[in-house]
Amino acid sequence: MIIVMKPGFTQEELNEVVKAVESRGAEVDKIEGVATSVLGLVGDTAYIDPDELLTFKCVEKVLKVQEPYKKANKLFHPEPTIIDVNGTKIGGGHLGIMAGPCSVESEEQVVLIAKAVKASGANFLRGGAFKPRTSPYSFQGLELEGLELLKIAKQETGLPIVTELMSVEYLDRFVEDVDVIQIGARNMQNFNLLKEVGKTKTPVLLKRGMSSTIEEWLMSAEYIMSEGNENVILCERGIRTFETATRNTLDLSAVPVIREKSHLPIIIDPSHATGKRDLVEPLAKAAIAVGADGLMIEVHNNPAKALCDGKQSITPETFDEIMKKIEVYTELEGATI
């Protein structure tokens, strides 16, 4: 349920409305927009009578929210959310370009790539320290050692770190050392993990599950936000369909659909979506053109010898070319990197 306030309401009037709502068991989330202010009611609203709320002079209208997600709902937050990561912003016209190796392999490798992608315009360093793999025999990442190497690359370049958390066991380390905690597709509905990262203030990059609907995706975001952390970035990385020409099927329609339903920023991962490096450029262009708030691209100095996902990784030189080409699309959308 949403309460739209009339312009010029007083604090005393607001307090009366909030008191009436809370007395019936719901929580109130106040959102101040440019043109108006609204109160989002979270919890059980079955005992709240909209007609009674309209008796308050400061209330303009009351809207019922049909969707099960509340805090992620655009009705609760009409203005697009802008996530600020140590001064680097994502959302509301600010593009986040996250680039780096699928897996951190050595200090030399990650520092080299970090310097290269920053020179080309990336404003985040993505790299896997912990790697969830389909096969238990595949390279699982350097784990905590990899995290330390990412920190060295950050010191060398100043780029904020984006890396995947797989277990609550390492959450404290991630809060201390990581700028954006990534929740991967396989953990999108790991609700205990979502709740725990929701208790932190660290921005969370939430990837869409490989077989998840958009509503299920937004409900996972709701798990994080309901615990107090509203710094959520959505990431479309392709979904599983019957098509075998690509690794996954990139759902670019998710961008405008999310725009209609939610205020949260959404970025596109063309690398995991296709599994083919030749498709990264056209889909990166399409992502910006359709209004995405950024990109996540896998970059490796020697893709042929990469320990993880070499087929979809591009070289720093190719990344530089792509960054130059998407400038046109960025300008058309009125966005900035």
C-alpha cells in the first residue's frame, strides 16, 4: 500500500498518519521525491482501511500495491535509485563499467588487467576470488588469496572491487575488503545469504538466476532490502532456454521491464550471457542502447590460457575498442561513465 502525501504537509500531520498506520501493525517507509512524497507501507496491511487514511487532510490518495515486492517497487520509490560506491555512481544516468578477469590467477595478472581496463574507462574492477563451478574438478578460485590480490590491484588503480560471495562464512571479510558484494546466479535464491548481506551496508550486485522470472529476481532483491540494505544493483546475465547457439539467452527486455517495475539500477553481463567473446561487443552496444545502467565484462590478458571462462573473455585491447564504440550509445542515452 502506498500513501501519496499532499504538497506542503507538516511534520505534525505526517506523524499522525504514521502513528495511525503503525498502530495497525505495518511499518512505514518514507520516500521524498522531486515532485511529491509518499509513504510505503510494509508488512500486513489487511487491517488498514484506505478510506480512513483519506480522512487525513495531508493525504492525497492511497494506492494498493499488487506486486509482492514492496521496497524494490517503483511505486514506493518513483525516482531511480543511484548507488554511490566510494564516489562512483550507478543508476540515474551514471553508468557502471565493471571489467576484469573471471578468476584472479596471480598478482601480475590482476594488476595488469586492472590498469588496462581503467585506462580504457572502466570504473570498477570485477574479479573472481571464489568461483562456483558446475564441475567439482574445475578451478575453484584462489579464495582468500585471490581477495588479497584484488586488494593489491585496487591499491594500484583505485578501482572499487566487485567480487562474488558464496558463503556467509566469509561475509565479515567481504564487508571489510570488498566494495560491491556480488551474489551469483546460483545463489539468487539462497535466502539465508541474502538476509545476511541485507544486514550490511555494502552495495550488493544481485545476478538473475539462470531459470528465474523477473518477479522472483525482484523478490530476492526484496529479501536484501527488507533487512535494511537498499543498495542493490540488478544484473541480467542470461537465462536458460532451449537455445544452444549461446551459453545462455540474454534477456535484454529485462531492462525496460525492470524500469517499469522497479527503481533499482540494472546492468548487463554480455560475457556470461553468450559464452562467446565475439558477441560481447554487439550485446554491450545493445545493452546501453536499451537503457542499461552499466556493463560487466570479462577481460583477460591471455584468454586462451585463462583458468576460467576463456572462451567468453576478451583482451584489454578489444575492451578498449568496445569502450570507444559505446561512447556513441552513451551519448544518445544521455548517460555518463
